[in-house]
Amino acid sequence: MLSHIDRFKHLPLLGTDAHEVVLPEMARQRAMAMQRDQNPRISSVAITMFPEAGETHLLLIKRQSYKGVHSGQIAFPGGKQEVQDGSLESTARREMKEEIGIPTGLPNLVRALSEVYIPPSRFLVHPFVFYINALPNLVKQEREVSQVLKVPLSLILDDDSIQFGGIKMSNGMRIKSPYFNFDGHQIWGATAMMLSELRHMIKQLKV
């Protein structure tokens, strides 16, 4: 995939069409919720690609358990935009450094993907795709990050990696949702929506 970066930069975004492939049943009113929210919380995430063992991988994290709607979920490094960031891209870079220790100047920006609104937390998330030629030593922020996951891009591109089943939410409620299955981890919700757009765009390249 990394050899196709220049072509990937110029592909049109797929937005809602790609997001709805993995949208949980309970989130069908997401667009209406976003229209009602006049002041969403702005945030960014970093979707970082890197080579390992001759294959392109993606960096994701498992969040620590805490009293919140995203407790224990699989996500991309990211968080709320701060005044000092200056740009949404800078927010993604800062959060990547804070959560997994990657220096802010190291990742190469590829492009932004479509924003994703998360009704329960009212975050309007702006995903940025980066690549790193050689992954540095990672240092996870113990307070927020339980585990760093290196997910092969080939798994995301594999149709069999998308399953449908029960998801246990942080409040104990169970919902039905499509999700990406990686090594026993259920990657669903906003993170799966971003992965779905990335997946469909890359498939257009026939890599």
C-alpha cells in the first residue's frame, strides 16, 4: 500500500456510503443527531500506516477501562482539539505523541478522511492518515492506553474480517453491530466507520 500513497491522496472521499456499511443499528439517527448539535466537541485521530514484516500495518489502541462511553474500546490515537494545537492535523499529531510516544514531526501526512460524528460523546472526529517509514519505539500512556495494536492492512481489506454480532457497551448494554474482528478484538462504531472508508478507498487502487 505504501507504494500507492500518491494515488491514494487523490481519491474522492466516500463518507456516508462507506460509513453505513459498518454502522450499528442503534446509530441510524446519527445524521439527525449531528444536525441538532450546534456546538459539537471537535477532535482528531491519527490513522498511521507503517511497514512491518513486508506488509503494511495500522496502529490502533485499546483504551483503559474508565467511567465513560468509550471505556475499553479499540480506537485510533486521538482526542479533543486544544487551543494551542493550531490545526486539526496538529491535534492528531499531539495525541499520537501523548498516547503512544510517536514524535510529532515524524509521521508523514497523507490526507484527511471524512469526519465522523459520535452522538454519545458529542465528538465530531476528523481522521488524518499518516505513514511512517520505520516505526519508533512506542511508549503508551498508561493512564489512557491499555494496549497498542498492530493491525495488518490486509485484514481490513479482507471481506471475512467484517462480522455481525453482539457488542457489549461500557454501560453493560448489548447492541447488534457490524465490526472488524482482529485477534479477538471487536473494532466497531466510529473506528470501524473510519476503517470502512479507508478500506473502500484502498480497494479502488486494487493493491
